[in-house]
Amino acid sequence: MLSMGIGCQLCTDICDRSALRLDLRVRPVGRIAINQDACTGCGACLPLCPTDAITLGEHIEEAGHEG
């Protein structure tokens, strides 16, 4: 979604645990960052995403970033 230039925050708005946030350091429109410690895997964010940019799965560390 964000790679398509769409900056939506429906998932961050619905997350009761505030596990999701929009990281604006990634240009041009940011990316969704997930706090693995806060995420319960409830899936409330999944049906809201208009482009299926969020999926539930195993935690994978990004190269050069700490969880």
C-alpha cells in the first residue's frame, strides 16, 4: 500500500494496543511499523486495510533494524 503512494492509517486508528504506527522517516509516504511486544495478533487491523498491506505471520527482522 505505502509503496503505491497511499498513506492511510486506518490500522493504526483501530489498534487498541497502539501496536501500529506510521513511520514517516520512510519516504515518500512512510510505512507501518509494528511493535511486536504490543501486538497481540488479534487481527482487528486486517479487514480495514484497503490494499491488504498487512498480514499476520511469523516475525521477521528487517536487515539493519532491531525489533
